[in-house]
Amino acid sequence: MYLVTMLGNLLIILAVSSDSCLHTPMYLFLSILSLADIGFTCTTVPKVILDITTHNRVISRVGCLTQLSFFNLFGCLDNVLLTVMAYDRFVAICYPLHYPVIMNPHLCSLLILVSFLIIVCLFYGTGLGVYLSSAVSRSPRKGAVDSVIYAVVVPMLNPFIYSLRNRNIKRALQRLLNRRA
């Protein structure tokens, strides 16, 4: 799952950066979402893999705080980007003739800032819910499954849900593969 997450998200970043037809706000947000998903997954999964292979579950206080900080940073970034992408699609559908004027760089920056303030509360709430429910249930297996879904499965599925089903992304990837071949 870790490799699929990395490959899927790297393909999205590569497709968007290499195809000038995809240099629009929506695809820029998609590539940043892919970058955030890579960071989100890389924050925890390598340590988990190391712990499994060495049978050592110890983490230092500084390591734990650093990991938690990056985990929250990338998780919040994911949520902010999803909110901004929803607004971008709303404007594109409801106001297609005004879209270039409305979705200017200043507004995009403002959207990210305002969304961040709102999403932080929601993200911390869901994260706390996962960890508190595992503490209440006292089932380490259930807690591990919840954590894997939260930290690995969702970032793995994001490229498929948001990008790889998109016709323009598919064309960009096809052109990219044809150039490489």
C-alpha cells in the first residue's frame, strides 16, 4: 500500500507539472494534494515498517512530537486543499464566465488561510476520535486497523478518486509515457 500511495501520487505530480494544459488552479491543487498525501504517509509508515522489522516499538519524545507535528501539518493541508478544490469546482460550475477573474492567486491564498482555520478543528476532532476510540475499546488490533486506514488507505485512494479517473490526467499520463518510450 505504501508503494501504491507513492507511485499514484508521484504520477499525478509528474502529469500536472509536465503538461501545460493542466496548469490551472484545479490541477495545481490536485498536485499539491498529492504532495501532501506523500508527506502524510511518509510521516508514519517508514517508522512503522522499521518497528515491525526490528520488533522495537520505542520512539523518543522528540521523535514522537516531530512525527505528530508533521502528521497534523500534512493532514490539515489535505483537508484545506479538499475544501479549496470544492470551492474551485463550485465557481467553475456556477460562474463559468467569471471563473478566471474569481479564482485569482490572491483569492486562492485567502481561501487556503480561511479554510485552514476551519479545517484544523475538524481534523483534530477526527484524529482525536480515532485515537480516543482505540483507547476506550482497549483493542490494539482495532486501533491499528483504524490507524492504517487513516494514515495509509486514504492517501493511497486519493489519486484514484480525484485524478486518475479524470480524462485530462489520463491524456497527460499517456503523452508522458509516449515521450518516455
